[in-house]
Amino acid sequence: MLVIALTGGIGSGKTTVSDIFKSKNIPIIDTDIIAREIVEQGKPAYYEIINTFGNEILNKDKNINRQALADIIFLSEKKRIKLEKILHPLIWDKVKLEITSLTNSANKQPPYCIVVVPLLFENPSQSKVVEFDRILVIDTDEETQIKRTKNRDNCNENKVKNIIKNQVSRQTRIDAADDIILNTGDFDALNWKISELHQTYLKLAK
């Protein structure tokens, strides 16, 4: 089974792309979803994060306010590193567990799986825990990133620009990619590109 990392900058369309692969019966392991699951109430990371950052990051229902936490770590490198030390080992343990489960499945093993890792290049030491066969980069221009993120998150342009500034450059991702999808067209164009790449991965998996 091929293990393919899917990455891209904010607003590049990673979720849309992974959803299309999923519609082709390809297993998707999303590190963002795992990150949300491991900070739910009652989970070990939940208590560790509260002990580290205080009760002010909680909503009224006692769930962690992810946006408040994101704002805190965005302003402090030291606090960001603290959060990563809590989350990353748990995230990657879960990723490895899910890959192993797919590999050892009693049903027919899938030809490949997609692991969505938004910050693949920003956190290289953690992402090296899993050996990827290929890296797929979803690429788009900065203007499109800003427009999509503003519409999706209902935030201002400066905030999006700051996030982009704190991620690796577009060229860094392109240079490291085995495969690139330029996501600047409509959904039909994107779907066609993914269908082509899907066939390529099926051939490589044989």
C-alpha cells in the first residue's frame, strides 16, 4: 500500500481534494481531524492543554476553544512549541495506528491511502515519524488563498496574510513535491486532475 502525504498552504483546497479521493474509496487519514479528536473532553491531551494554558481557553460547555488556543500560540513561539509537544506525538501515533490497520485489514488492502498533513514542511521532525512514498502538494496563488480563507473562516485579510507568512513558501512546497495539483480552476477541472492522478497512483501501487 502506498502512503501519500497531502499538503498545501491555507486555503489551497486540501479538504476538497481529500473528499474527492475519498469518493473514489481511498482511505483518508486527516491529521487535523485527529487533532480535534484528541483534545475532546476526557481525553489525556484535553487535561494537559488546560494545565498548560489555563481555563481561559475553555468555552462555556468546557470544550477547548480551538480559535482562542490558535490565537495564543500564533503570538508566542514558546507556547506553540509547548502545544506541539503535547499534540504531535499523539497525532502521529494515531496516524501510524491507522496505517497499520489498513495494511493488516482482513478485507482487501487498499492500493494507497492519503494522509492529510497541512503543516508537513513546517514540522518536518514530526512528519518523519511516518515514511511517505509520495508527497502531493495542492498549490494555488496567494490571492486565491486569501479569498477562500476569508470566505471560509469569516476573518480579515491581514490575519490570513500573517498565517501565510508563517507557513513555508509556496516554492518550498513545490520543490519538495512528487505530485502537484494546481487548484485555481473550477470543481470539474479539479475533479479531472484528481482522476488522472488516481490512475497514476493505482499503477504505481501494482
